[in-house]
Amino acid sequence: MKDNSIILASGSPYRRELLARLGLAFEAWSPDVDESARPGEAPRATAERLARVKAEAGSARFPGAWVIGSDQVADLDGETIGKPLDRERARAQLRRMRGRTVMFHTGLCLFRGPSGRRMEALETTEVAFRDLADMEIERYLDREPAFDCAGSAKSEALGISLLERLRGNDPTALVGLPLIALATMLREAGFQVP
């Protein structure tokens, strides 16, 4: 691994797809990190901590590289809403969130181990769900089983139809990797973006 290479410390195909938009060469590597929240940890703090832990794990594995860690936590009134993993949990999540506003906190960390240089950001997107009928939820889950997404809705696809509005600084943050903040960090680290 040569210096100034970029590692995306994530197994997420969504994050890989987003990072590819910047046109920089990178490798993706999936860290083995416990993504559980700590007792009493606020959802936004969990997102920040996990982004940092993933970047640090990648730096230990790829010394000299710039490692990107990112994590997203959905927050419904201070309670973490995770990935549903199956239809039953996705249905329950969508029923709980209908007609309500959920905060999606996306933590970002760019870290280079040997120098200890670290840049971090947190992007929060406010997502208002429509008052969904049970049949709308079932039709959505038939067509887009978003079991690997916090909150069960992919805003970049059919999940946008479940929403009333979005508020945030960076639309890519809701997908899982805030490219505006990341591009700023990468420029600061010496990469040419664009």
C-alpha cells in the first residue's frame, strides 16, 4: 500500500458507489467492527464514534493510506433505529416512523495513521415520513426490500415516495457518505477533487 492511497473502510455497496463519483482511485475494505451503540450513547455520538473506529481499523490494516470511515444512525426521538435485516422488522420500523420525523446522523472520518491526522464531520438529515397506510408499506417492501438500510427506506430509490420532505446540507449524507464534507477533507489532505 503506497502513501496517499485511499481506503474506504466499508462493505457498503452504496458508499462505494458514492465515493466512485469523486473520480479518485480507492480500494474498499470491510472492517470487522461491532456497530452496537454503547449504553446511554446518543445516536449522533454512535455515528461519530463508529466512523472513527472504522477509519482507525482501516489505518491499522493499511498504514500510510488515507482511510475513510463512515456510519449512519437513524434517530427517532433519541432512540436508535437500525437496519431491519428482514421484512417483519422493516414493516415494524416503517409503521413506527409513519407521520413522524427521523434524524439520520451520518458520521465521517478521514484518518491517516502514521501522522495521526484526523478530519471528522457529522451531517444530520431531517427526514419526515408521510402518514403511510399499511398497504403502501407492503407495496414498498414488495418492490424494494431495504433490509440493509437504517430506517428501511432508500431515499435514492423508491423509498423517496415514502417521504414528505428532507432537510439537510448534503443529499449524499442520507445515502451514507457525505460527499460534500468528504471532498473538502480530501482536498485538505492534498487530493485533487475535482
